[in-house]
Amino acid sequence: MTRELITTAHDDLELAERLRAGDQSAVADLESRYGSKIYQLAFRYMKNREDAEEVTQDVLLKVYSKIGAFRGDSALSSWIYRITFNTAMSRLRSRKAERAAEAESRTVPTRPVDRGEGAGRPAELADWSSMADDQVLRGQLRRKLARALRDMPPIYRVPVLLRDVHGLTTEEASALLRVKDETLKSRLHRGRLILRDHLADFAGGLSLHQWGQVLNPHFFHV
């Protein structure tokens, strides 16, 4: 085994221990060391930049939150890449199911035979224009949100993902991050302000109900 491989393995074990200990700087080191590699692998599966970015953020969060499951039997990199593969495959399956459901919902039902006035007239097609516009808007918002989360400092991004995307309570998130509830709330508030600034252009494009679902896990298909 070369000195470089020994050094890498040692550094990875040290990084894993820091993550287990809740070291906030380890999150930034994790992203610095593996972020681009995760993205490249995710892009290979997802075939587009936006989805690859979302998979990357999801994987980084999973690595941080599930580091206790890493036993060290294999290299940390192998464990991370396996999570990346599983996350990408799950997202692809969700996308396929969503497209199938969307296609089914757009199927125009056959009208019963009417032998009276208007018999033989073809069924009127539903007007999907407004729905299409809404889907385009939501897609643009999802991509911009993914970029905003990617650019956000990890110290603010992780609380936002834990609370607003994955639905953890303040107590659960603070326990996972090993910080006080007040600290978690402060970082979450700052992260939300950063997102609000990035997404200000979209605030008027969605209804109040839809805006409340922007950070819902189903919005990200996670």
C-alpha cells in the first residue's frame, strides 16, 4: 500500500470520527473532499446538472446524519459512493413513478354514449395550460433552491435540511448536531433568511399553499 493511500485512509477515518463527534468543521471538510466526486457520480446517473446537484446535497446530508452506521469495514469513499448510487436510483424511480402518475392523470376519460343532442361530438379536452405553467415555475424554483442550498455555508444548510426538508423537530436536529436548541434555531433562522433572499423572485409566483410546500421533502422527491 502506498504512502498516499495510507494517508488517505487515515484522513478518512479521522474525518469519520470528527463527523461522529458532531464537529461542524468536519461537514465543510466532507464537502470539500467528496462534494465534486459525489457530483460527478450523480451526474453520470441523473444526466443533468440540477438533479445531480440535488443528489449531491442529499448524499452529503445522509453521510453526516448516518455516519454512525459506518463501521469502517470498507473505505469511507466506498461507503459514500454506495450512498450516492442508492440515492440516485431512488430519485430515478421516484421520477419514473411521478411521470407515470402524471400521464395517467392527463388521460381524458371517455364520455358515455349520448344518443341525444350532441351525439358523436368528441369529448372536450381539459385545459392544462395553467398546470403546465405551474409545473415550469416549480421546476425553476426547485433548481434555484438546489443552487441556493449548495452555495449556503454548511453551518446554516444542515439545520435547514434537517428541519425543513427532512422534518426533524428542533430537539431532534439539535441532538443530531450536538448543539443547544437555541443555537440550532439561530442557525436555522439565518439559513431561512439566506434562502428567502435567493428565492425572492419567486415569492409572488406561487400561491401561499404552494410556497409553504417549497421545502417539503416531496418537493425534492427525497
